Amino acid sequence: MAEGGKQGRRETAAPAIELKGISKAFGPVQANRDISISVNKGAIHGIVGENGAGKSTLMSILYGFYKADAGDIFVNGTLTVIPDSQAAIAAGIGMVHQHFKLVENFSVLENVILGAEDGAMLKPSLAKARSHLLDLAREYELEVDPDELIENLSVGHQQRVEILKALYRHADILILDEPTGVLTPSEADHLFRILRNLRDQGKTIILITHKLREIMDATDTVSVMRQGEMTATVKTADTSPPELAELMVGRKVLLRVDKKPATPGDVRLRVRDLKVRDDAGVERIKGISFDVRAGEILGIAGVAGNGQSELLEVLGGITPASGFVEVHGNEIDLSGRSSDGQSRRARGIAHVPEDRQTLGLIMDFMAWENACFGYHHDPQFQQNTLLMDNAAILRDTEAKMKNFDIRPPNSGLQAQNFSGGNQQKIVLAREIERNPDILLVGQPTRGVDIGAIEFIHQQIVELRDAGKAILLVSVELDEILSLSDRVAVMFDGRLMGERTTSETDVKELGLLMAGVVGEAA
Amino acid sequence: MDKMPRWADVVLVPLINLTLAFIAAGLVVLAIGQNPFDMVFFVIKGALGSTTGIGYTLYYATNFIFTGLAFSVAMHARHFNIGAEGQAIAGGVGAAIVLLAVPWPHWTLALPAAILGASVFGAGWAAIPAYLQARRGSHVVITTIMFNFIAAAIIGFLLNGVLKDPNTQNAETRHFGQGAHLPTFEEIFAPFGDGLFKSAPVNVSFFLALIMAFLVWVLIWRTRLGYQIRAFGSSHTASAYAGISAFRVTIYSMLISGALAGMLSLNVVMGEQERLIKEFVEGAGFMGIAVGLMGRNHPFGIVLAAILFGILNQGGFELLWEMPGISREMVLVIQALIIIFTGALVHMTRDPLERFFIRMRKKRA
């Protein structure tokens, strides 16, 4: 497969990128084990794998962030040593990171030349960059206003700036790390059009993602990684999502959640005209109303940053708000001193926060200290009025670790030493095992591997079947569609409409997510 | 994920730092034409060579345990309390007021009262910066250091005014009286032989400091308040999620910190001077920062670090007698070098050592 046979449009040139026998270990963890892969020129090559499979490590080696313990890198057929990102750029490799590395209050043009200025004075560089940038934009459908400030651009446009940055540095090989995480479906489609365009102009694209649908949509060939090894490289046309999922996890996976139709009971959580302002006085939630009933899952879809995080934080007691929220028919205080995480837990609201690392867990606390976090006032965890009952907490933690199959089952390990999926399981175990009346869940499977996703989804559905009210916030449309009984879409601090899950689809929700009000659907 | 063994972190790193500090100090001593090995010898001999020397060492260590604990309790909540100096002064005023107000019949009664007076005043002095931090967001680093100056000014005002002993020219209170006399080690150990700890100022406050170290350990690792303090110190956002009140944690941790700093006065004011004098803290408040850092904010480590700094303090003073070529300023330079190496430059040696251990492990694997 070293020959560019599939494309047919390339002469028998050397592959754009060829990795031979790459290995990399971090202490006892073998992140990459003897990986060989070759990516043809003018192809879109996908790399899929669970979190921790070693995709990012491999790309970091290619981009010069890490040094491989063993193995060789060939760029266009020549052995290349890449000690740092400067060398990667010199070799024609460009990277678009998952989290953009842009200066918010600089203009597009300034960001593009940042680090690639020629000479001490800016003016000549800027002038040269402007014309070059306009050429690039025309050539690849990458239109952005060069004088606009980054902070005024949408996420999709910011991503284009990242791509332009790479192209401006003459990148022939573009690596994109989870590029669609922050995009609406239509923005993602546009991105893939751009990528195809770049491919047709002879650029080589490496697309790292965990979304199988994108692999199927956008790539020519795909490599699957599992536990640091490259398990397969196949033509995209010859494979299918279930087959890829199986290759990723090493066993058959349920991509769809198995669940019975909901049997909604009475209203557990009633929200009316909820408004939230952030510290800067900007209104993040502009008056929303909804109900969640016992025994149902209400999914809130939307592109990140449209007020969903604030919604969870208000209901979880972290940020104050105005409006009216009723739990079990009793109004709860939204502002003032008596509104905090403790008062919410006392009302039977459990909260699995969107960001487990900054909210849900204390990363340098051990697992057992985290397993009572938020419930540390609970009588069952107190030895007497003064001392906490550490032995009881330990016992409780060990039971939770067993029930949720948390690995390694070591309650004395710090939270930061667990994988993302196991960290999430610690949070879920803590919140679900409280048997709450209402469960708030934010991004339950972000950064979680497929095997764990299946388990986490099952737990949430089981809780619903036990008659609990569940509010699910997720930016993954697939997750919303497979878990929720009803879906509401949030855009710019407002709810754009509510749908019964069985009567809607990705296309309709995608339009709502982009702020387009549906034609009386 | 990758860490060096705990023993290396806790024992080896401080030892290497200490060695480096002595090398640096040795170079300085060499530069002024003195023998660095003599220096080390006389420091150790002065601090540990006699029970009197040990008595002085433990006396200084007592101060450093109190201020080191004070620093560490606030530090667990990520509040950088550098106001132990001022809080200790306030504690001294509190202890003096209690001890002067009542003609105490016996120290066993006077000590609890003095503990109360010292800790309430010390905590009270920390309360204002704590409130300003918790409600107004004024950084405690700024406010506590400013409060040190205010405390120094106030104690001068009091000792030249209402608290002044009219029978002397000095800015000091009258003697607290025999009923407030704390047993010294010399008195305590008299049954075991003559001349033990002869004329050393170390007294029962040393045991009080050890008890406080144990109580701080209980507080931080066994109580709910300690759990909340540590959680808040590690992550403000997660604490908000859990419903841990930032206000309460800030106030409590700072009050406890101030109270511990205030207790330094029991050792110096009540135990040694037996009257309130103006400059009794003598930098022990700031030394507490180095002690807390070197002791990794763990009470056990703080006790060890405090004893080490006690050795350096006492040994340093002895140097003045034994090596006339070394001036008082030079002793301060040497102490400062040691603080810099053991406190401020911890990561200079820690990180390379960690890499070394990781490489060793890989080689073995």
C-alpha cells in the first residue's frame, strides 16, 4: 500500500508520511507500540481510536512535541528527524489543534503571521501576508476577513484561521485533531468540503477523530488504534461503522442504546423564565422555560457555548440566576446565600458536571476523597461531630468502584491518575448511587472511550427507568438522539424548540442548533 | 502518572537542597578567607553540642513550629498568609493582657488562659485580612504584610502607653509574676541530672507546639473542615460545585492560622521574657514560610524543618563567638542562602531528580 494506487491521480510517488516502528512509552505506559503507517499524498487519512489509544501521542511525535523511543519518520520518502514543531513546519507539516492557539484580541492577519514574521518591523510582513492570505482564501474556499479580530469570529471561522496559519507556513501535510468537537453539523460539513478541496489541490490531510460518522463521510483511508497499537488500516469504502467500532474496542459494541419507551410521570423539575447574567453582565440565558418529568430524559442539544453550561450551573447551585425553578412543587432559591450545591443536593438534585476535571473532581484528591465530594456532610460519612469516618468512606468507595467497574480499583489513587472514562465513572458512581430524584448530566461521555460510553448510557437509562427525572446536556447529537425521550435545542441563550426524539432527526436539530427556526415542523 | 518514590521526595530532596545550601554558604565563607568546614563544625557543635545548645535550638524550633503550622494551614486553602509576624505580635499583646489582668496562682491555670488570649488576638488580627479577602477579594498577601507594619506600630504605642511598666525606662510591661512562670526544661529535667539544659530558654511551650502539630494534622486530614480547606485549596471551581463556602473556608483557615501564629508569644513572651517586649518575634513569622515550604505543609515535616532551622539559628549565633572572622551579617547571609535553597528553589533539584528516577525505572524495565 506504499503506492498511491487508490487515488490513481498520483504517480508512484513516495508516501507523504511514512512512520516505521514508532514506539513511545511514558513510564510504565506504552502509549505507542511499534506503529507503522503510510499516508499517501493527496489523501484524507483518518485515525480513529478510543481516548488513550495513542492517537494524540503519535501525532505529537510527528509534530515534534515528543521524541519517539524508537522508529523512523519519512516525509515524502526522506528520513526526517523532527525534534520540535519548528522542524515539523520546515518539513511541511501543519497542525490544527483541538483547542485553538489564537490570540483573541489580535486580527486574523496578525495571528497568521505570528511567529512567521520576517524582520523586526511588522508592516512589510503584514502587507505580504495579506496578499498571500487572499490567494489562499480564494484557492481553498477559506474566506475570512483578514482585519477582523479573532474574538469576533465564530468558532468555525476561527478554525479556518488555524488552517490558514498552517497553509501560510507552506504546509503540505495537515493534521487536524478532533476538529469538529466545537462545530455545528453544518459547519462540520463546510469543514469537510474545505478538506476535500485541499486534498484535490494535492495536500495531504490526517484527521484524528473519535466520531465514526466523520470518518465515513470524509476520509479515503482509515487507521484504527487500540491500546497503543495500530490494529488496522483499511479503505474507508470497504468498511462500516460497526466494524470500526469493533476494531477500536476489540469486541462488539452497541452503538445504539437499548431502551424501552419512556413512561413519564408527574413534573419533577419545572423551570420558568430563567435568566442568567455572567460576571461581565452579559445575558447568557435569556429566559427559558421547560419541564422534566419523572421517568424521562430531556436532552438539551446545542453547540457548546450557547448557555447550556450556565443552565447546568444554575440548576446545580453554582451560579445565581433569576426566574423560577420548582422541584417537586417547591420553589427553590436561585440567588442569595441559601443557594449552593449543598442546598440542591438536599433537594434530591444530583449533578454530573460537564467538566469533571475542574468541577466534578479534585484532581489531586484520592479516589475515596472524591467519592464523597459534595456529600461530605452526610451523616454516614461522619465518625462524630468532629471527625470524618474515613473507614466508612473507603468502604463506600470500594463498593462504588466495584459496581461501576472503575479501573484500576485502587481507592488510594489520585483522581488525575485515572483515565478520562474512569474519572467520569467516579463522578457518575457518586451521583447515581445517591439515588437522586433529579439527575443533571452534562457531556456524560466527553473524552470517554466507547466501551465506557455504552456502560454510562446504560446507567443513565436505568436511572430513568427507576422513575427519576433526567436533564441531559450534550454537544454530541448522536448521544442526545439515542438517549433522550424529548429534545430541546439551545441557541444563544434561548430554547429554539422542543421535539420528541422519535419525530426529529440530525438535519432538523442541526438547523435549530444554527439558530434557524424550523418551518413549523 | 510518573512520580519518584515518596522517600526520595520527602527525604532526598531536602537533603540535596541542604547540601547545596551548605556548599553555597561554604563558598561565601571561603571568599572571606575563613574555613567552611570550621563553620559547619561550629554550627553543629553550637546547636547540638551541649544540652544548653540543644535547649536553645528547641526554643527557636518551638517558634518555627508555631509559625510554620500557621503558614501551612492557610496554605492548604491556598492563602499565602505572610502575616504571621503581625499575628504573633497581636498574640503577644493578647497573652500579656490576660497574664497581667489576673495574679495567676500557678502556671497550669495561667497557660490555658494565655493560650486563649494569644490565639484570640492572633486570630483577630488575621480576621480583617481574611474578611477583606473573602468578601472583597483583597489579596491576603498584600493585606497581611501591611498588617505586620500596623501591628508593629500598635505594640510600640501600647508599650509606651497603657501597657508600659511605669517603673522602667524601657518599652515593656511589668513582669507577669511567679504564678505565670512556665517550667523550663532545666527545671523539668532537674531530676535527671544537674545542669541539663542549663540556662536555656526552652520551656513547656515546646510540648504545646508538638500538640498543636498533632492537632493540625487531625484538622487537615481527619475533619470535615480540613477536607473542605484542602478541597478549596486544590480547586475553587470544584468547591463551588460541591457547595463548599469559599467565605467560610477562607475565614476559618485564616483564623486558625492567625491563632497558631499568636501562640508563638507563649514561648517567647510568657516562657522566656515573662513580660511583653517590643521586638520579640524577630522574623520567626517569616521563617515560618520557609519552614512550611520545606516541611511540605505537613505537620511532621514542619516539626523537622523547624528543628533544622532552630539548629541553624542557634548554630549561627554560636558562630559569632567561635569564629570572630564571621560577622553577624555573614551569619544572616548563610541563613538566607539556606532558606533560598531549601524553600524557594525546591523545584530546581526536585524536577531533575524526578527525571533521573523515571529514567532509572525505565532502564530496569
